[in-house]
Amino acid sequence: MSANRYLPAAENIAQVIPGLLAEQGLDPLISRFVLTETERGDAWLFVVMDERALALFERYTTPSVLAHLSAALHGHVVIPSSSSGGLRYAVLLSPSENSAKTSPMHQSIPD
């Protein structure tokens, strides 16, 4: 399978997420976006934040910020990760059998 079929959704999120972060009083310190698909067929968009955002990790990953992002992105799961020395959001683009079990408040994406 190819993650390219999720490219329109990924492009839309890439356009709106800076404004969504700004609405929460956060600088949209985004360095790049990465679209990928797992072996199980789940498509993820990684919003890789600039290294300056890591110093403010707690502000970017509060439950209210994550809930705001998920709601504004029409219920897409949004999970923060700070491993490998950087902060990023993982946004699940594809429908997933496990998405109902995944909570952006309690999960993180391993490297």
C-alpha cells in the first residue's frame, strides 16, 4: 500500500496545524512534515517541531492542546513524542481498528 493516497489529508493538516497551535498561544515551530505508512497499513503524518519547541514540551503536550488539535482535525488521533531529542506530533490519517483504544493523552510513539 502507498501512503500517497493520504497526501491530500496530510497537505490539509500541514496547512492548518500552524494556526491551530497559534490559537493555543504556541509558536508554530514546525521544521518539517513526514508522511509514512506502517506495515499494518496505518498512515501517519509526523509534524516534526523545531528543536526550540522541546524546551517548551509541557506547553505543547497538555491534554487541552492535544484535545484541541484532535477536535480541529475532525477527530484524528494526535499523539506527542519527544524521543530522539526532538518533539513531534503523530497524526493518524487512516482509519484504524485500534484508534478507539488509542488516546492522545496516554500514548506516545516509540522510535
